[in-house]
Amino acid sequence: MTRRRASPRTATGPALPLPPGTPRKKAVAAGPGRGARRPPAAEASSRLDQLQTVIVGSLEDDKAENIVTIDLAGRAAFADRMVIATGLADRQIAAMATHLEEKLSEAGLRRVQVEGGAGADWVLIDAGDIVIHLFRPEARSTYALEKMWGRELDEDPSSAA
């Protein structure tokens, strides 16, 4: 018994660009849905303040050192705020990340992503509009995120004379 092969399809017009691959990319490409509403700026700021309070409180409870919060609104597209903290040991950093993930979930944040983990010098926690960096002291001084995103860059170097 021979099997017949279907004829290949031919394009009958200009080639259309392929849609983005992941569901998140497809949602971004589609734009806001009907009836989608963005919270007013005051409401969004209030929510960020609440989340920041939860984050800083959790880090203080876990004995994090040198906790710094940087406002990125209008300066970065990936987040509105950044929190940077130092842990002295790998286990302490891993515990801080775990506790933050739990407390953010309790605060109603469902999609918290953690990069890095046990044995890492740097753990990144993406909480949407707030990004948290947990460092060992050596890694924190190496990457110097406070200098990169801090107010020093906003000042004109010629005016510091």
C-alpha cells in the first residue's frame, strides 16, 4: 500500500511576521485588553509603598545589613524601585530570599521570580515594579549598583568643583 503525500502549501501573498513565541510576549504584542484599566498614579504609588514596607521589614527581620532603596521611576523601564541589601553568609541570603517570597505572596503578589539561590553571591528577586538584590559584601562592592543607579549619576560632574 502506497501512501500519498499531501502537496506542500504555497504562500499566496506577502509573508506575515511570525507572532512572538511566549505567552507573555504575545500578551505584550496584543496590548491592553478591552476594559483593561491601569490604577491611578496615587493608587499605584500607595501599593508600591506597601510592598516596599513589607520587603524592608522582612529584610530587617532577617538581619540584612545596609538596606538601600532607590527610586527608579522615570529612570528605568524594568522597575519603579530597587532594594539592595547585604547578607553575610550564603544561608542567610537564601533564607532572606525565601522569606521575601513568602511575605510577598502573603501581601498578594503572585508572580515573584527568584534568580540565584543557595551558594550564590547575588540573589535577584523580581517582584514586578520592585526589584530586590541580595548580595554578599564582596559582590556588592564589585557590582556597586548604588553608584550605578544612585543620585550621583544625576548630578553634573562639572558642577561638583
